[in-house]
Amino acid sequence: MIVLGVILLIIGFVASIPVLWSIGIALVVIGLVLAVLGRAGTKVAGRSHWF
């Protein structure tokens, strides 16, 4: 999710599309939150592992 967010940020910046920029920021933030919760051992959406 973080990688997809970064890709959308780059595409949004290069193509000057603010919607992609906003979606990219949201995906990066959500991805970072899920990564931190996963590292802390907290279950996310009822799952303790995402693999």
C-alpha cells in the first residue's frame, strides 16, 4: 500500500493531477499506520497476520 501511494504521488506530481496526489498521500498514511500496528502486534480487522 505504501509503494502504491508513492507511485500515485509521483504520477500526480509529474502529471499535475491533484486527485492522484491526494489519494497517494492517503494511501501512504494508511499504509504506515497499518505497518506500525502490525509491528506492534496489534490485530487489525481481526487478523494478527497479513500473509
